[in-house]
Amino acid sequence: MRMLDAVQELGAGLTGWTERYIPDSWVLCMALTVGAGGLAVVGPGVAPFDVVLAWGDGMWKLLELAMQFSIAMVAAYACVSSRAVFRVLDRLAGLPDPHRPLQAIALAASFSLVTSYLNWAFSLVGCALLVPFLCRRNPNADVRLVVAASFIGIGTVWHGGFSGSAPLILATPGNPLVDPASGAAVVDRIYPVTETLFQPFNFLYMAVVGTVATAACLALHPKNGRLTFSEAQLDAIMPAPPEVPVDDGTPRTRIEGFRGWVWLAAGLMLASLGHSIVTRGFGTSWTINAYNMVFLSAALLLHGEPRSFLAACRRGMDTAWGIVIQFPFYAGIFGIMVGTGLGDWIGGLFAEWATTGSYPFVVYVYSGFMNLFVPSAGSKWLIEAPFLIPAGEALDVSTVTVLLAYAYGDSTTNLIQPFWAIPILAVTRLRFGDVVGYLFLIALACFAVSTVAMLLIPARL
């Protein structure tokens, strides 16, 4: 028990240090820009002004990707904020026996794993809204463990699921890593999700790491000294159902509220996606655009009428502003990587001291470490893929193996990254230091499982 307390204090102390000294992610992005520019001068020997030009050339090359991920966040928020989903969350929270808190922990973990596999943005918002319902209906469950359990999907299965940023980027035609016009052309073809996300190894890994994370949550639930919410605290954090738009009886509001617009928009998207899947196959059709079509259609149908849907999207834009602002600056780093030869130079360093057997573990650790400072999986993949993939090929490690190792590392350290905890902490009004002790222990368990997985993963999936 003393060891458990010591580890929890270590986790809380580490988070306290990062909260005090680690600045906003945009500032970190600019610091990384300085680092990348300096390496381009020292490593490949590029002139400083040429580095500036490479940065400028890359800045606007990821606008399409930024828009795609912004829509993903907005569509997910619109889905979760519908009245139908609110009712589902309340009913889910009532399933566990209120006298058996471990059931509430297990439900929170299961909901997090399932929703994260389907959609990372939906999971962040949905789990944040489920926690108050669970705490109200299960007063004996420790709030800190409910929050921790609700967060494990983002730290385990999301990047190997349907919304995994790196796999979807490689599956999207014309993406910067395959398009010669981008100046990168890191891979010579697109990789459909049937070759990446649908790998048997990926399914096995997600099942094992998800089970281990859930077991860790259950094992850590305290028998005594539980932190619970009072009635007043619960009243303060309970989410309000979405407002019904006011109809003033004018022709304009009747036209705006016509449900046929919703059915038309959803029908157009689903028909187009369905035709693509039938004619081209699911693996080729399931791209970032297809993923957004599904969730936009779901949001439209869940709200049922245009004004409610549009109001939810406006509120959802608050969750997407970071992507809109930060992606162009990450794209500048991408420009330095591919425009100065820095990516090839770093890849050569990797190839010199790593081996075929150790390279997946190296990529896993490297990806996890960088995620602590750049918590944006899609943009980080575009920065790192130009040297991770060529280095892997030099060591006879396939692109798919490198991709999965990157995805798993990026997920694990989400458990101790405050950035992704913002939605759930905002709702519960807790500090990250209140839960990071538990999350740190869960992350250690996931790291142990992942280490074994990286030693067993085939070099050429």
C-alpha cells in the first residue's frame, strides 16, 4: 500500500511540474519549429534562410487535413449533444448496482473503450457527459476512478480504431505523404484500413491492452477514503439537455425548421458513401472523408431538424479551434522536414543504431515521448512519418508495422497528457492532479503490455 501511495504521489508531482513549466501546445509547436530549424542547419547543413523558405512552403499544405479534423470534432460534439444521446447516457448510468461501485467503474471503462474505438472526438465529449450521470446514480463510486476509467479508451484503443489519425491519413488519396506535389512522397501508394486497422495483430493488441487497463482501474478502486460528490456538487456539474429552438411562427422559421432538409443532407452523404463502398470496397472507401460523412449524417438524424443541428455545430466549434489554429504551424515543421532533407537525415540516424527487431519498440517509445509535447496525432504523424517510414524500410520493417507502433505509442501517453483531459475535467471541475496518480499507474500497466507487444510484432505486417 505504501508503494501504491508513493507512485500516486510521483504521478501527481510529475503532473504538477508539467502544469507549472510546460506551456500551451501552440507555444510548444513554435519551440519545436526552432528545434527543427536548428537541426536542419546542423544536420543536413541547410542555410538558415532556406529553412525559412521550406517552413513557408509547408505552412499551407495541410489545410485540407485541418478542415477534415475540425469537422470531425464538430460532428462528434453535435452527435453527443442531441437529446437522444442525453437520454441514452442517463439510462446507461442507471445500469450498475448503486451499492457495487466496481460496476460503475467497469461501465465507465467499457463505454470509453467502445466510443474511443468508434470515434476519438465522440469519446472525449461523450465520456465527459456520462461521468456526472454515473456519479449521481452510483454515489459509492470514487469520482477519481470514474474519471480515470472514462479516459482509458483515449490511452489504449483509439488510434487503432476507426478514427485513428495516422491510419486514416495513409488511407486517404492525395494525402501529403503519398502526393508527389507535397514534396514528400514518403510512401508510393495509399494503405487502405483493411491493411492497417484490420490487421489481426491490431485487434489482438487492442483487446489485451483494453482488458489490462480496465483491470487496473478495478484494482485501484479504494475500499476506504473514497472521493465522492455531494448533492450540491452534482447539481452544479450535471449537464443540461440541449435547448429546443424557438419557433416564432414566421415563414422563415418554418422553412428553417423543415425536417426535409435534414433527410436530404443525410441521404446525399450516405448514398454517396454507400455507392463508394459497394463499388470500391470498404477498405478503400473508409477514409477521413467517409468517417466525417458518417458522423455528420448521424448528427443530422439525431437532432432531426436543421436549427438544432446548426446550434450544436456552433457550440462544437469551441472544441475545434485548436486544430484550426495549430495545424498551419505544424505544417511549417512538416515543410522543414521534407524540404530540407532533415527527415531523411534523422531517419538515417535511426537506421544506424536500431535493429529490425528493436525498431518497433523504438518507434513506440519515441512516439509516446513526443506525444507529451505535441498532443496532435495527425499533425505529429505528418512531421515524423517522413523519417520513421524510410528508416523502417532501411531496416526491413514495413510501413504498416511502423504505423501501428507509432499509433500505440501515441495512445499510451495520452493517459498522462493533460491536454486531452480538458473536456472531462471541465465538466467534473477536478484538477488533473486529482486523477493523474491513478492514470499514471494505468499507463505503466499499458506500457508493460505494449513493450511485450512491440517485441512480438512482425517486422513486415
